[in-house]
Amino acid sequence: MRKKSLQLLAALMLLTLGVGCNSAKLPDQLLGVWRTENPAYKGKFMKCDPKYVVLGIGDEKVVPRKVVEITKTVDGRQILFTLKTDEKDEGEYSFSFYYSDEDGGTIRFKNQPQLVWHKRDIEVE
């Protein structure tokens, strides 16, 4: 009887931890390192893994953000993604970009549609 009670308690603890995590999983096509050829953005990048977005903002500064919500809207051949992130010290932050599978995958941020970001095979150093 005691063993069954411990198993139930362990299951409840795991369920409680899972509910408190509040994170979303990024789709596979977004995973990787994204860069633009625009010289004004040299050294800047966006790295996506399943639950985090890391923004490389230059001067070797990186800003990791936990993704808590993803909104996806299909618009013809492109998809508008809006990512909402939340960090204890930084607060909530959201940004939107268009993803297209053309040219091996491209991203255009909604507030800067003239800039094209491509997924790169090279890892961020």
C-alpha cells in the first residue's frame, strides 16, 4: 500500500511540474541558426531550438528567450509566426515573422520585410 501511495505522489509531482513549465515547442522548419547577408546585421543571428529562441544582438551579446506561445497563420506560400516569450528577469516579449520554404527556407521579420534571413548550417560560436 505504501509503494502505491509513493507512486501516486510522484505522478502528481510530475504533473504539477509539467503544468508549471508553460512552454511551447517550435516547429521543425524553424530550428537552426538564422542570419541575413545585410552588412548592418553582421554578427547578429537568431537561433531556434525546440523551446528557446536565442537572439544574437552583436558585440557577442546573446539574449535567450523561452517560447511560451506560438501563433501560426498561413498566408499563401508563407506562414506568419508570432512568438511570445517570457523570462523572469526580462518579462514578456513577442515578435512576428514570415516563414517561406523558398530557397531552403527564409524568414522576413514583420517589422523589417526588406531583410531576408536564411537558415545556416554553421553553428554560432
